[in-house]
Amino acid sequence: MIMLFFMEQNISTEIQDEGCAAVVNLGRDVPLRLDSGEEISSFDVAYKCWGELNEDKSNVVLVCHALTGDHYVRGINPITGKRGWWETMVGPDKPVDTNRYYVICINVLGSCAGTVGPASINPVTGQLYGLDFPVITIGDMVRAQAMLLDYLSIDSLFAVIGGSMGGMQTLQWAADYPERVKTCVAIATTWRHSAQNIAFHEVGRQAIMADVNWNHGRYLDGEDKPHAGLAVARMAAHITYMSESGLTSRFGRNLQDRDEVAFGFDADFQIESYLRHQGISFVDRFDANSYLYITRAMDYYDLSADYDGVLANAFQGTKTRFCLLSFTSDWLYTTVESRHIVRSLNAIGARVSFADIEMDKGHDSFLLECPDMDAVVRGFLQSEADAMEVQLP
Amino acid sequence: MIMLFFMEQNISTEIQDEGCAAVVNLGRDVPLRLDSGEEISSFDVAYKCWGELNEDKSNVVLVCHALTGDHYVRGINPITGKRGWWETMVGPDKPVDTNRYYVICINVLGSCAGTVGPASINPVTGQLYGLDFPVITIGDMVRAQAMLLDYLSIDSLFAVIGGSMGGMQTLQWAADYPERVKTCVAIATTWRHSAQNIAFHEVGRQAIMADVNWNHGRYLDGEDKPHAGLAVARMAAHITYMSESGLTSRFGRNLQDRDEVAFGFDADFQIESYLRHQGISFVDRFDANSYLYITRAMDYYDLSADYDGVLANAFQGTKTRFCLLSFTSDWLYTTVESRHIVRSLNAIGARVSFADIEMDKGHDSFLLECPDMDAVVRGFLQSEADAMEVQLP
């Protein structure tokens, strides 16, 4: 299979830039054991990759995606028809340079873009999983990714990189597979979900479950989907992705297509129209049950919990080199949280770089054009790759 | 009617402490003209009062309530069976001392605790208003309050005081009726709703309107109410009333009645259980359409808009003495916003006191036990009352 990739990738630069997508069925012999104690066997994992593996397989970069993301980092996303979600970061001559690195991104467990999730068929029953899908954790997502890399005979990762929930996975990777992770780039993230983080997710879940069409998760074979509830969940979450100042400078109290307020409940303000659009467009590309499962995994995330509440112990003896980035206007996973991770790593003498990037766009900054972030990531990866003598493919 | 109050209030201290409640029907001769251009006539206004009017009627304090509040400031609230919402602030020997001041609180226009709102009967049609109720503004609420005070022959207010939406009303009072307002105490409030404020309200409204039981506002005569949507709206709003640090110190990641997470979608965490309770208990005391109307009024609030965008111009020439209070942990209506109001008042030479109170409970701090807030309000009112020689009743 890997050979097939290489052949495909050699066809033309264009195809190389767009990457190669594949779905692999895993766990047929040895099932994936989840943190809940449950197991899943014979499950699909979808991924995409760009660039070429070098001779000693030392140039692999694993990109971890966020809550509603997918493995379509670059190129046209076949689900949305839009460009990939991190083309500013990953690609030829980008900070994660596909001329140098072999980049892979794997759709997370529980999601709905190809990897098994609640919208998949349960091989045991032949029925759609729905709420029969087991509740998963960030650790489970990472374990599934490791299974795929085993399958692809990739032992070592030059870098694991991700923002938000992607950042949580990078830290989990560094904690669970220290020998496999050479460098870890965790952006706009946290080491545990706070009460406020959980609260916002719980609002979203309640909005979905309050939708009569949700029907206790059994909506998948019917016509009516819990789109209204999912849209509300997305709207609530989306506010947390943006900063107050960013919202003010972008929308303020500007009216939408009118000179005066209409004294009604239509979208008078641009911010209302924008949020409604965010909600409505989201439901076409995301499964409501997946939203429940992945937010649950994030709420369960507490990397210190397995280490007597001391985060530093999760990384004891690590040789991984860390790069932490936060954004000054991110109030979802704040600079204070990144600093806590940095201090924990300092406490055990781990090598860690940290940059708090001045940017007023809030949490979503990591997805946006951000030269400062790009420069930090580019510089960190380049110097580490040079130091480790990572060869070109 | 005023005489009746005085007689009742003389019966016993207990009754005086619990206050006297009344509902007055206004607008039968001259209707209330709304900012939308519509009019409402023959409408009920519910209010409650405590203390006694002094001889020259110079000791009246108008308390303005917040979004989901009502006029039950003290004593048992007949709707909820619980104590009033501001007993720490208003009462005998409290900062708003009912031994000295005659305190009145009026249920706002559009609400559902006795004053006319979308759950009331439209006198023109004999049917429930529902969405036929006109969209209102904070200015309309204040104008209705002024009509009631006219009816009660109260020309002058020693103080107007309120927090959150109550604070918006106090500023609107000072702008629209400068000659009637001697002092204005605005707590944890703003002069205009920001894009983020509007965004959170829009999520709440969309949650209500997404509930199939909402039925375009025509649920009032049926059995099924949009309780699920209203509960979600309340949950989303409630997060904005508390600070991240307050949530962390109160709930953190503590589990609810269990030692381990349950790997399911029940309320594993205390914060989830708490939020669900906030949502569920809210729907028993509040009307979903009222929630739409009052959040809309708040979103429309921009005191500077009628003054070429310059807030100071709203108070040009004012003789009112202002007291502004903010809380360090309030991220809904921040200290920065209170400072903007203070600076605007300074710019026109208005007399203004300002205190930014160190408190980690977020926006809701104004409703909680807060000795620093109490001391500021008590001191401000006392010194102003002494300076104006406000006599005891």
C-alpha cells in the first residue's frame, strides 16, 4: 500500500500537492482496546498524506486535527468542496514543508469523514452504531492513530503537530509514546478540559439532544436529522473560537443588509447572520452523534489525571522536544494554560520552546494566516530537523 | 392606591419588610408609544415597593431588574417560592436602606411576572399576544416605568439602581429623564450590547426557535412548551454569568455522585449537573417568548446611537450624580466597558464615582454577597442623600 502511494505521488507535482487519501480497515486480528474497557474490531481509519517518505523514514510529520476537522489538510475537501483546513501551515515551502517532510493526517476515531464513528456500520450487528458506538477518549484516538502507523510500518514521528483538540492529541502522543515522538508542536491547547470548557460542550450536547429529530441518536436511517440542534451547538461553540475584540472589529453592531433595525427576530445584525450561517453550513458536513462523542472525549481529557494530578509526571524522562504556542486573544485555551504545560515540562528538564503570539482573532487564530505562528513553527521544525539530520526524501 | 400602601405598610414591620405588590393598568387614555413606532394601550404593569415615602417624596429609589429578574426584590417570590433576588442590597439597614428610602421595583415591559408581555392577552384581539407583541427596547421599558411613576405621582427619583440589564435601564433613565434622576447607580453593565453579547443572545434565541414546541411563538394555549430550547438558552447564558476561575474553583473537574467517569452522556461532571439544573429550573418560571423579546431589547441597546455614536452626548448638561461599579472577573460586561462610561461622563464634567470590585464570581457578582459592592453603594447613597438633605419618612 505504501508503495502504491509512492507511485501515485510520482505521477505529478499537482497530485503530490493534493496528497493521497486512503482508508484502511484495522483491528481485524487484534481489536483496539478503549479506555472505557470496550473494544472495537474491524474498523476503518481514513487518512491522507503529502510529500515523500525519506530512506530511513525519519521525516514523518503527523498532523492532528481539531474537533470538527478532518484529514483534508490540503487540496479540495470532497465533503465540503472547499480547500483544506491548514494550507497555510502544510505544503511545499510551508512551515510544515512537504518538500522535506512526509506529512500524514488521520481522521480521528468517532469522527465522520471516513474513520469509524457513530455514523458507521457496527460490524457485529450490521446496523448503524448510533449511540451503541463506545464512548472514546483522546487517548483512544491516539492509540488508533498508532495502530495505523504500525500498519504503515512507521515507527518514529519526526513531529506531531496540532492545534486545539489536535494539540491535545500531540501531548497525549508525547506522553503515551515518548520513544516514537521526536518533536511535539502543541498550538492553542490545554492539558485538561476546564469546567468552562466542559460547560460550553454540555450546552452543545443538550442542544443536539433537545432536538426531537435526534431521537436518542437513531436518526441516521431516517430523513429528519437533528440539524437545528447541531446548528445551535455549532453557534455556541463558534463564539468561543473568536475573541470579543475580534468580533467587535469584524462585526461590531453593523446591520445586515439594512439601515435600521427591523424590530423583529430576523438577523438584524451581521454577527447574527454570520453565526446562523456557521450553524447551517456545519450540519451539511458533520454528524450530530459524532459531535456528541468527540466533545465528550475532549471533556474527559485530563492528561494529569493518570499521573496523580501532576502534569509533569506524564512526561517524566522524555526526550521529546516541545514547542508550545498560544494566542493572546484565545480565551478558550488561554496562554495561562500553555504556560502551565511549559512550566510542567521545565520542571522535569524537558526541552521546550514557547511563544505567546499577539493576535486578536481568538482561538481560531491557529487556522488563520498568521506569519508569527508560521515563523515559530518553521524555525522550530527546521532547527530540530537539522539537528537530527533529517534527510530529504 | 398610594394611600392604601401606606395603610398596609403601617400594619406591621413584617409586612413592610415583605413589601407591597400591585398591578396597575396603564395606557387606557394615552397609549405607550414604542421605539418601533407601534403603540400599546391598556397594559398591566406589576411592581412592588418597600419602605415609606417621605413628605416631599424625595426618598424614592427605583430598582431596575435584569433579564430574567422580576419585581420580587425582597420577600418570598410567589412564582418561585424562593426569597427575593436582591435581599443583600435592599432592605432595612441594607445599602438601599428601606428605613430611609421608599424603594420600588417594576417588572419590565415584555416580561412575564405581571407586566404586559408576549404571554399576555392582547386587548385588541382578546387573544394571547405571542409574536404579535411588539418588539421593545430598553427605552420602551424605561418609558413604561415613567408612566407608572407618573400614575403614582412620583416626579423625582432620589436614585435609580440596577445591575446588568438593570444597569442599562439606569443609564437610559439618566439620559431620557435627567431632571427626574438625582443619582444613578449602574452596576456590571454596558452602554451598548457588543457583537459578542449579541452572539450569545442569538444562540439562545435560535435554541428556543429550534424547539418544535415553540411553534412560531404559538405554544401558550397548548400543553407542550419549548422548555428544551429555553433550557439550552438559559444554560448558554448562564456560562456567561460566571467567570472561568469561579467555575474552576467551584466545580473544577469534580464528578457528580460518582468516582469515575461513566463513559456516557449523562452528567458525569458537577458543572454539567449544575448547568442542567439551571436550565430545567428556569423553564418553570420564565416564558420562552419573553426571553426572545427581552434579549432582543438588550441587543438593540446602544445608548450612544441616538447621539451620533458619542455616549457623552447622551448625558450633556446632566446634573445627575453617577456611581459605576464593575467586577474584575465579569467578562460579559467588563470593567473596560464601565470605564468607557466613566470617561464619557468625565468628558462632560458630570459627577461620577467608579469602583472596580475585586471579585472572582463573574458577572453574577452583583447578585451575590459582596461586602465591597455593598460598602460602595451604601456610602454613595448615604453621602448623596445627606448632601441633598433627604429626610426620613
